[in-house]
Amino acid sequence: MATNVVSLVMQFLTPDMVGRIATALGFDRNKAQSAISGAVPALLAAFNGVATQPGGAQKLADAARQQTSSLGNFASVLAAGGQSSLLDKGSQLLSSLVGGQDQNALIGAIAKFTGLGQGASGSLLGMLAPIVMGTIGQHQSAAGGLDAKGIANLFASQKDNIAAALPPGFGSLLSGTGLLNSLGDAARTATAAGSEATRAATSAARAVGETSQRAAGAAAAASSNWLYWLVPIAAAVALLVYFAVRPTEQVVQQGMNQAQNLVVGGLDIGKQITNSVASVRTTLDGVSDVASAQAALPKLQEVTAQIDKTGGAVGQLSAEQRKLLLSLVKPLMPAVNQLCDKVLAIPGVAEVLKPSVDTLKAKLTALVA
């Protein structure tokens, strides 16, 4: 299977590792996951730009070589409270590779995308830069290409993968910084697609909102309960329109960002489901062979347990809430099924993952049965 450097990095950034990073930096775990989804391809885009500069590929090769050995000790250093050292070294590494101006541009884009703030965004990038370079170093060492030529070839082959991994809307934040210039048409296509989807979603939401306001005025005297449910139902309609204009593969990621709150007994069911589906996508994206499938198995079982917990609360939903839940889950299933089929078609993977994948899919389907 062709290399996807984004997936290689995300294989290291397991849910457990993301949780450790979030704890070390004092972040909310979900916000950290969202920030990482943008920061990893953004860093790779910046490094791709470095690779195209005279002497840049050699500089990246040297940095990757230095970070390869430290990648295996990352978790233990973090557990021992060494985040300050990791942050300092990571920030220095990033500055030495991309320069202060581009480093600040990256920090600003992450801050706007996540709402974390400049300081927190800088800390996250400082933590992630060595991980990205160490992952590249490990891969290139195994492939026998940890030199300037190998690094240049790697990045030249990754433009489409990097551009495709940029979350919708985030590419627009980066497009004015010049950090995406080296990706060429791949970045322009991805940014245009994200902008079109955003415009469609905004237009749909505006139209539904205007309709809701008119309807609310007419029905105010008739039923306050109807008004209570109008807003989430209208939001669900906007979600369906939004999902309809996105490529199938990107629907899962959008569900994570767009889900409405369905809280029962303190459990936000909508958020739990979309986070679970996003975790499935991240996990399966990292499967490329039997070994990576075996590594992914515990994560899929963990997600299944989370969905079980959610399923126990679904029975407490009202009829209207179940309709809203259906509007959240149903658009996600085609993308989940497509991704599962793709992964299970890899030689040897079905023997490892099929029982867990089938169970997980069945439980998701049962949520809206």
C-alpha cells in the first residue's frame, strides 16, 4: 500500500497518546484531538515547503535522524513530567526548520481554528513537531531513504495526502500565509472544496433559521413544546444538507464538529457517537497491514465499549430526540461502511479485524433501529 505520511503520524497519536498530551498541556481532550487534526497536516505542509528550498531536504533529513531515536522515549518523558523540556526542544526544532515567521503563522492559524489561544497553540505545535519528524525518520530509516533525496521524494509524493487531511475551513486560514503554496493544485482544490461546503452549510442554516423564525411566530400561541424542538430539528436539517455536499470520506470528520447536544443523565449522546465514529476513522486510517491491524484492534474494542454505554442511554430519549439522533447517525454510516470495507480488503486484515468491525457496525446501526 502506498505511504500516507499523515496516517503514519496519526498511528503514533493514538487516543491514549492524545490524552497524555492533553493532560500534560492542560487541554480538554476533545479540543486537543481537534487541534491535532489540523496541526499535523499543517506542520507537514510547512515541512513540504522547506523540502522544496535549496538545502531544505538535507535540513529535514538531519532533523528527522535526530528525532528518530527520541520518538520511542516520548511517552516515558511525558509521564515523568518532562513536558517543559519537550516543548522547549520542539519549539526550537520548529523554528530552526520553518523560521520564526512561518512558525507564528502556524500558531495563529491553530489558535483561530481551535480557540486555544496563541500560547497553548504554540505549546501544542512544539509538542507535535518532534513527533512528526521522528515518525518520518523512522519510516525513512526502514525504507532506506533517510537522506536529502529520500526526504525530497517522500514529500513530493505526499502533497495530495497532506492537502486532503486539512480539516474543512482550516485550509482557508492557512491559504493566506503561504504555507500551502508548495502543495500547489492539491491545496487549492482542498481549500476550494472546504469553502464550498462551508458556504452550502451556512446558506442552508440561514434558510432554515429564517423558516424557523417565521414558523415560530405563527405557532407561538399554539405550542411551546413545538418551539422547544424546532431549533434542534432545524439544525439537523442543516446538517443533512451540509453532509450532502461533502465527499463521502470526509463525512465522518464533519459529524464530529457538527453534532447537536443530546444529553441524557449527563451523557451527551450526540457528541459521544460522533467522537466514537471519528475515533474509528482515525484508527482504521492507520491500518495498512496485519501488524497495524493488530495494533488497531484494542482501539476498536474500546470504541465499541463506548458505543455500548451510549446505547444504554438511547432508550431514555424521547421520540423527537430519537429522530434527531437518526439524523446524526444515518449520514455517517455510508462513510463508516466504505472505510471498513476498504480496510478489510487489505490482505490478512479481515482475519484480525472483521469480528470487531462487524460488531461495531451492528451496534451503530442498532442505535437508530
